[in-house]
Amino acid sequence: MMNGKKVVVVMPAYNAASTLERTYAEVPKDIVDEVILVDDCSRDDTIKQAQRLGLRCFRHERNWGYGRNQKTCYAEALKTGADVVIMVHPDYQYTPKIIPAMANLCTCGEYDVAIASRILGGTALRGGMPVYKYVANRFLTLSQNLLMSAKLSEYHTGYRAFTREVLEALPLWENSDDFVFDNQMLAQSVYFGFRIGEVSCPTKYFDEASSINFRRSCTYGIGVLQTSMQFRLQKLGYKQYSIFDKNGRGLSNANPQYYSDETPGCTPAS
């Protein structure tokens, strides 16, 4: 716990068997109350590794996508009574060592969302981020800040923390099941007026670290611009979109029939 708040780490996993143990080893157990891993129907031994490490783990019955994985992660974290949920990728691209800094932002009462920025501190290129991804990151971030009247250093990090209030308020079930889910979630946080803090975070690019290819990066970029335009059009009153509807479907609409509880000693969900 931190500042009297329960902190839960969630790991959306896909073929993470080779990096999971290294990632988990850096999770600060003194403040993290529980770690939940959701496996998106990996082809490797991710679940076996998670079970060996004693993690609470769930498995999708088919490969639903990164966005759906997060929906499961957050839904299950809320069931544990989490006050703050921190998403850490189990591919070891981001270090869990800065979890205390992120948790503090969300448990001290000053922020509702915390993101670990690869841009603050200028570590992105030094960490091996491909130049084309760096250029795209800066262009998309500038575009989003202009369209959404915000001032974030980046919107594309996969390392973020949310308070329970945010996760319960956002219509997350309206979001994509693919990679653009990340961006939609931050856009929703801005739209609904939640306070977002940032911390600097180093990043590592290596063979085992997950990364989308050029084609999917282009699809993601188009989705980001579409999300930002939807944000602006709804703010101006020209259009209405379900992802920015405060009465839209939230995590309470999650249907557990598409995944099972694979935690040792637990009966699989029906």
C-alpha cells in the first residue's frame, strides 16, 4: 500500500515468457499489494511462468487484442478492491522500478492518472526507439495537444497508472480491442477532466520486447488522429461519439465468459 491506498499492478501479456521473470523481479513488493497478469492466448509458456511466480493470472480463450487485454486487466484489478492500478508491460521494455513514483502521484490526491513518459528526460532515442517511431510520436503528440487543448509530453507510452475513480468512470468498453485503446483511454481522461501527471521513464528496445510493425504503426497513427478529431468535434457540439459518452459502457459491462482464471488453486471462470 501507499498513502493508505491499495496498489495493484496489471500486466497485459502476449508471448512474454522470456521476459516476465525479469520484469516481475523489479516490481517493488513493499508497496504493490498484488500483481495480475492477463494472457492474450499466447503461443509460449507465459501462463506457466506466471503461475510459477505465484501471480494471479487470467487467460483469454483466443487472441482478442491488446485493448481487450487491458479491459480484462482493469476489470479484474477493480474486483480486488484496488485504489490505484498501474499497467506494466511484462516485456521488460519499461522498468517497474519507477512504480513508487507513479503510485505516489495517484495516491497523494493530486493526480488521477500518471503516465511514464519516454520523452521527458530525452531517453527515447538512447533507449533504441526507431527514428521513424520517434518522429511519429512527436507529430502525433503535437497534433493531439492542439486538437485536445492539452499539454502532455506524449500519449503513446504503455506505462500508466489510474485511480479507481477513473477506471469506474470511463466508458472503456466502448473503446477498441486493438492498440489504439491506449490512446482512446488517455483522450477520455482528458475529455472528462481528470488530472494527469507525468514522470520520466527510460525505455529499452530489444528483440524480446514487444513492438508493433510499420504497417500496424500506421494503422495506430490513423486511429490516434481519428480519436483526436472525434474529441474536438464532440467538444464543439458537432458530433456525439460513444467513447466520450459519460453514460457509455464501462468495465461493469465486461463479460467474463471470454477468459478464464488460471491462478493455481482457483476454479476456471464459466
